Amino acid sequence: MGLYDRDYIRDDEQPGYFLGGQRSMVTTLILLNVGIFLADVLMDGRLSKFLMLKPDLFQKPWNVWQLLTAGFAHDRENILHVGFNMFELWLFGRDVEVVYGKKEFLRVYLSLIVMSSLVWLISIVAAHRQAEVTGLIGASGAVVGIMILFVCHFPRRIFNIWGIFPVPAWLLGFLFIFQNISGALDPIRRDNVAYVAHLAGAAFAYIYYSTGWNLGRWWPSRLSLSALKPRPKLRVHDPEPEENLSDQVDRILEKISRQGEASLTAQERRILEDASRRYQKRRQ
């Protein structure tokens, strides 16, 4: 089977009410974040206080869910907090979602939230600053990671700053990372910006891009009401590996259409070869 062939069988979707419907995952995440922000305003900040990652998590490990929920809460007194985060998610996330697909994009985004939150928490504990901070909220760590993935895939894409100055994506990413490194290393600067979380999101995104990790084993393959049903004790068939392979092939073929066959890594070529062998076995 040639690299550009799509002559393989894809399993039909399972029934259920899937998160996002026909909308893009970027749009769904933006709507979710804005909805939580508006609800928090109406609740006078009680919702964000509940979702916030507290610095005492290591003393209260049963609140581990805060590593994820903190990424969906924003400062209700500063609309620019949620505004800029969602604008950047929309600006960079659309093309990244096209590269990875809706489900893998969601896995990456959620993983970025958890990893950036965890690294921020470790940095606070290591610096003995638990008493200085209330907690962490915001999607910035994940959004920065999405921006880095965009830069890795489209480094020469041009952005017109203020509509005047053309800047390539790679330079924009470099300047943003440099700014965050400067902020993180400044011992005096205290402007309530989680620079460490930003850098952690960027680092995880780059590692993900470089290694070609498949996050399908970390998160559910789909979010649906059927996932809430109790599973039988005996499992006759598990379609997950096949579905993950299909998702990976989709992503790789999309990458070929955008960047050419020469852009493929050795791991991505092995995935295509594996898909080709499985298809040939089905035809025999």
C-alpha cells in the first residue's frame, strides 16, 4: 500500500453522546472555559475556588483532580485572563487539531493541563512558597503547549503583529519562551503569572512532538455516556489498539499532505507499515 493510499478499513463509531458533536474540539474547549468563567462570575468566585489547584495537594492527595480542573478556571475579576487564553487557543489550536485529529488533540490538551499543573506545584513546594500563593488557575500551561506544537509543525507561518510587523511563528515562540524563562528566574518578580507552568507546558509539548508519543493509553478513547456504564468482568474483544492505529494513520496522512513524505519520523513510517500489513492480512 502506498503512503498516500487510504485503502484500509476503519471501524464505525460506537453509539453515545460524544463531547463536542460535530464542532471542532477547539470550539468545544473554548465554550466550556467561557461557560465556567460566566458561571463563576454568577457564583461570586466560589466555582474557581473549588476548581483551583491548592498548594497543599501533597498533604491532601485525595484532591488530585485539581491538577486537571485548575485548567478550566480563570480569574473572574480579570476578563483578559480567559480572553487571551481562549484567543490563543483559537489562534494556534485550529491547525494543531487538524494535524492530530479531534480525539488526540483533546488528549494532548488535557495532558498539558495536568503536567503543567504538576510541575508548578512541585516548584512551589520545592521553593517553600506554599504560604505565599493561594493556588493555580488558568489554561495558560496547556495553551502555551499548543502554541509550541503549532510552532513545531508550522515554523515559517507568518503573523502580523499589530497588523504591521511580519513575524514567523518560530520567532514568536522563541520570544515567548524567553520571556517566561526571564520571569521564572527573576527572584523579585511577583506578578501572579505562573511562568513555571507555561514552561512546563512548552517542554511537554516539545517532548510529545519529538518522540511521537501516543496518549491513547493515558485517556479514554472517546468521551461518551456509554463510558459510564459498568464494564463486564470478561472482555471478549478490545478494539482500542485498532482504533488507535487508525487515528495515528489519519494524523500521519494529514502530516504528509501538509509537509510531504520527507517530514515523517522513523516511528511514523513504522506505523504506516504496520497499518499496511494489517490491511493486507484482512484481504487474504
